[in-house]
Amino acid sequence: MQQYAPHDGFGCSREAYRMLEEWLGGPEAAALGHAGLEEELAARGRELQRLMFQEHLDARAAQEQRRAGVAGPDGIARTRAERGRSRQLSTVFGPVTVTRIAYRAPGAPNVYPADAELSLPAGRHSHGLSRKVACAVPDVSFGRACAAIARQTGSRLGRRQCEELARDAAGDFEGFYASARHRPPPLAAPGDVLALSCDGKGVVVLPSQVRAQQQRRNRKRAQKQDGRLSRGEVRNRRRIAETGAVFDITPVPRTPADITGPQPRPDGPHAKNKWVTASITADARDVVASVLAEADRRDPRRARTWIALMDGDNHQICLMKAAAAERGITITIICDFIHVTEYLWKAAWCFFPEASPEAAPWVRERAAAILGGHAAGVAAGIREQAAAASLTPAERRATAATVTYLENKAPYLNYPAALASGWPISSGVIEGTCRHLVKDRMDITGARWGTATAEAILKLRALHANGHFDTYWDYHLQQQHHRTHEPAA
């Protein structure tokens, strides 16, 4: 880094600008193409900004007046003052030195009131640098994020520093969403339905980060052969990231024929004002509670129709019903029709050879019957057909699973009422949320996650997906200032 002889005030900055201007008008710059000119000017411009930042800090340090009655968070008065105490700060322009007065007392840590005026972070990296990390790591690997930030700012970060900054950046997620004043509820059109959905997606984690219940199962499961996995065996090192979504739906009434009829099919209802969340450390109960809290924020008077789109997981359905009952909320649960058809296809391959052209009409006929409200009749028909057919034990188990699914989920398969009301009957929103929030980032090749870092990435991705990051960052900086400086005021 080029050094400049100090002048009065902002003399170094003026000298740097003069040299930059001289370079731009000289033969070296004239020999560059626009790409080389951009790159060199960006680097020299950053150095100019760094010098301006540094000289501003130096000017503030020179003008800082000694204060009386300074005490620390411990209540001990700091009666001694020492000028010239400095600390390093990595910024988006490069490293600078912050010099200020230290207030001291025997056996007590120093107090720096000027740090509070500048709202300096507790660590070495500026809030601007932390923001760049919080914007980069939700989309790319930590290595690529570090490289991109180095290109943009000239400040080099290690992977571990980047992870720490990401965890710190996501630390106020719960507080932000618990405080409704930061987010006015979105406006819903008259008659819009309030829809909720929850699901889970596995994330490959370090062996020590698997949930305790899964660790116990892994210890009990003996590997069939030493040195490698046998056919059908997998290393179960996944931890479920629980996801949730809340969104508004403008009803679009349809009929079963609109769903199973020939193309083109009429458009169904579309999600709007979508809010999503995900967590790998919280359990499903906590995520369901946060989903209901967001829905309650949108409809505190419970004047709208509430529906929940689920994929059929019994645990999640029970949690949704229990949480709604606890809050006195009336909610209609609808099982995803796509999951129903998947079970029908499993049964179809028990009755027909693989790739048989007869399987599709068989599935289509029963899907239409289920959409018409005859799930119990379809289940009884499959049971009778299985009893009359010559099936293998595995095929009998598959058909029995389909029958059991249809019978157990019958209360949530009232598709005629849902279609007539204009509601969606598939959980595409939460499936897309699992893919976007979790899979697209967490499932990159070779990734093995620690839960703290994975949780931070999921929270940051949710903030960006919800369009709340800018508002959140202002809230986060307020909380950081409070934690770092207000106790010492």
C-alpha cells in the first residue's frame, strides 16, 4: 500500500487524489483498455476512500475532549484518561486505525466512550464488511464469498472469520420477527384466504451434529461389512431443517374435471405476500408456532379463512392441529394431492408391469374419484383388487400402505369442498421453499454442516427471500449497538 506524507487536515487524501488525477491523465492509463482501467481505478479509488476515512477518524481523535464522570458497566468510575489508545478496524475500503481516549481504573477494563459514538463493533470487522458477508454467503460457498469480498473491498477474510460474521449477522432473526412494529402486515384483498404450510428437508451435517435420537439409531444400526457400505446402506448423517410458509391466496373455484381433464387446464390460485422461515436447530413444534405467529400477525381478529397445506406427515399434522387449538384458531387442513397420486402410482406398479400403458388410466380414474370425494371407495377397491391378485409380499405391503394412507388421511382429503371454495390442493409453496431455502444452498457437493453455521445461513436466506433484509439490518445494528455500548453509557 502506497504511503503518503501527511499534510494539514486531509492532506494525505488530497495528495492521493492529485496522484490519481495525474495517473488518469498520463500515458500508463491511456495504454489501458476499459477493463484494465476499471480494475485499476477501483483499486486506487478504494485507497483514496480508505485515506479519507482514516483522516476523518484521526480528526475526530484530535478533537476528542476528556470527559468527567465516566464509569463502566460495573459501576466503577474511570478517573484516569489516556490518549492515543488505538484499535484496528477492517472496513469496506481496507484497514484503518481508530484512535481514542481510554478511561481507566485499577483492576478494571478500559472504557472508550468514543467507540459508542462511532458505534464500533465488538470485533475487528466493520458493520459494512459484515453486511457484505451477510449478502454473499446465503448464495455461494464461504470460500467464494471470501474471494468476492476481497475483490470488492481489498479486505481479506478467512473462512472461519466469514462463518463467525455470518452467525453474528443472523443473531437477531427471532427478535426481529417477534417485534411486529418493524413489519406492517401485508394488505390482503377482501376474501383472500390465509394459507399455512410446513415441511422438512434433510441437511448433511457433521456426525456430532445429528440429533440425539438419530445418533442413538445410528449406534444401534450395525454396518453389514467392514470398510464400505453394502448395497442399500446409506450414511444417515442428515438433520432435518424444518421449514414453514405463510401466504395469501385469492380463491379460484374449480372442479375435479379441471384438475384431471386434458390440457390446457385453467389457472389455479397463486400464492402472494409469501413469508418463509427455516431452522435446523429448532424442532418442528417451534417452527409451527412461528408460522402460526406470523399468520396471527396478519389476521389478529381471526376474520379470514385459514387453511393448512400439508404433505401428510402425521407428526406435522398433529402439531398444526394442537397449536391451532391452543390458540383457539379454526383451521382446515388439506393433504397435498400430489402425495396422494404418488401413493396411487406405488399401488399401480403392483398391478401392472413396469412402464405398462394401462397404469396411467388406472391412476387417473382413481385420482378423479378421490377428487370427487370418494377416497374411502378407492381404498376399498384397491384392497379388493390386491386380495384377488397374485402379489409378492413386497407388493402387498405397497398396496396396504396406499390403502392405509387413504383411510387415515380421509379427514384431510375433502377436495370437492376445497376446489369449490377456490383453495389450492397441493403443497407446492412449501416444496419450493424447501428447495430454495435449504437444498439450493445446503446441499452443495461435499458440504458437511455444523448446526450453528447452517442455522445462520437458513435465517439469512429467509430474510432475503422475504424481502426483509434491509429492514432487518437496521434492527440488527440497533441491537448490536445496545449490546456493545449501552451498558457502558
